[in-house]
Amino acid sequence: MTGVQGGGTPGARGQGTAGRVALVGGGPGPLDLLTVRALRLLRAADVVIADRLGPAAEIRAELRPGALVIDVGKTPGHHPVPQDRIGTLLVEHARAGRAVVRLKGGDPFVLGRGGEEVLACRAAGIEVEVVPGISSALAVPQAADVPVTHRGVAAGVHVVSGHDAAGPHGPSVATLAALADDTLTTVVLMGVGALPALVGAALAHGVPGERPVAIVENGHTPRQRTTRTTLERAVRAAEEAQVRSPAVIVIGEVARPGLLGAEPPALEEEPAVLGAGVLAGAPVGLPAVPLAPPAAPRAPSVASLAPTVGSADASALVTGLSATGPGA
């Protein structure tokens, strides 16, 4: 089976025993941002079906011996395992009596197609639960010192996929209305390739060209980098900075430089200790696992996807948290 890693055929819970599926939110990437329930389910799993984003590479040390890891990750323009096949894998392994974890980046129900996977399991009579994760729509801007809401600045958030802007009809009416409202923050996931179309539609709709924009690549990793610019300069700035996926785009007044004072300190590449904090007054007591970000293929740059939009003077403040470049 393509994309399968692990120790051979996974075990089952017993003859005739129905398996189960857990859709687990892996959060924005670091292993120590998983929930305690997520880690418990992963340690008990016979099969882990994992996305490209999230802590898939780091989690292997936590799995039981013989657990099977199936990589169904997608990259921009490359989806080797179709969504319906993912649903089939969940059902097949659960019917074989196995405990299956579907490990997804961020939160399963925030632009993660988790609802489709729940429906596939329930249609087959498979028990399924959903474990929330920290959505990158919130966590990645936070890592760059960008609060998606801020008293007196923004009281609401509109979260949208880049596919919304890249469709044949352009951004939805709701997205254009959010962009035009200076009391709302628009957060775009999977939006690097759609940035030219989104910017062009927003400017044509009358959204002010000086609306602040922050593009955060590889959030919560040592490769994190933030490009701060404005709407009318965003495409040129992304081209010049060679912005790559994965990245979260924040459009709104909360992205204005200096809103919270000085920029956050650089994130050092050092092991994270699971359980170093305190839960209900007692140490969690989980082992230390080094966080070594996996290499990932580089996505096409904005420059290769669309012509420049906006002012010729497209200077941007690029805050690099690592000298290694934008990463994947």
C-alpha cells in the first residue's frame, strides 16, 4: 500500500470485535500542543492515518510496537490519496477490529474535511469520535504576535479557505463583506496560491489598499517567518519574500505592525517536554520528545501563479525567526 509505514500487519482487538475511529486534531505542529486525550488515543492506536501537517513525524516514538502509519498527506496541487479513499481506509481498518486514529493538522472540523470522514464512518456503522485540536487559524497568527481579535480593533473573525477565492466565481459574498469590514479579521488557510485572486477581488470590491496583512509561514516551528505588508502590496511582497505553503494569511487591523508592541522572540530549536506544565494541579508526567520538523516539498511561489497586483512600491517588513528561509 502506497504511503504505508510501520511494522507489518497491524493487530486487531479480537475476533469479531468491532473497531473504532477517532478523528484527532493534531494542532499546528508541535507535539506538545496535542491534547492529553489525543496522545492517549495515539498511544493505543493500531493504525494511524496521518496528514502532512501536524505532528505526524514526531508522533512515531509515542506509538505502540507494530502500529501502522499510513501517510495520506496532500501538498498544493498533489493529492495522491483521494478523499473518498481516505474514508474507505478508515472503514476497512475499523471493520478489521482495529483502533484507528485519523491524525489531522489543526482541528478536524475547521476546513479539515472532518465532517466527510465522520459521515463515511457512520454510513458504514463504524463508531467514530472527534477530538478537537488547536486550529492553525488561531494558533499560527498567535505565534507571530497577531491576535485575531483585540478589544477596540476587531471583534470577530472570518475563517476561509483559499479555495474560496480561487473558484470560478471568486471570493464569496461573505468573504468580500468580511474583508471590507474594518472591525473583522479575515484568516485565510491554504491561501498562498489564491492570494493574487483574493487581493484583486478585494481591491475591486473597494477594500482599502492600506488594510494590514500578515503572512505567517511554518507557524510554531523554528522555520517560522512573518511577512507584514498591506493589501495592495501583498502579492508583490509575497513574491519578493518567496512565500511558500504552509502559510496562514491574516487580513485586518490586527495585523498592523506594533499592535502588541515588540515582536516576539525567536523560537529556538530545542526539545519540547510533554507534561512539563501542570494539569489540575499535578504534573502530567509524559516523556520528552525532540521536535525535529520534517522536510517537506516546496510549493510553487506566488510569483509563478499570477501577475503582480497593486502598487509598484511593494516593500514589506519581513521578520525572520530563522535564517534558514521560508521552508516548505
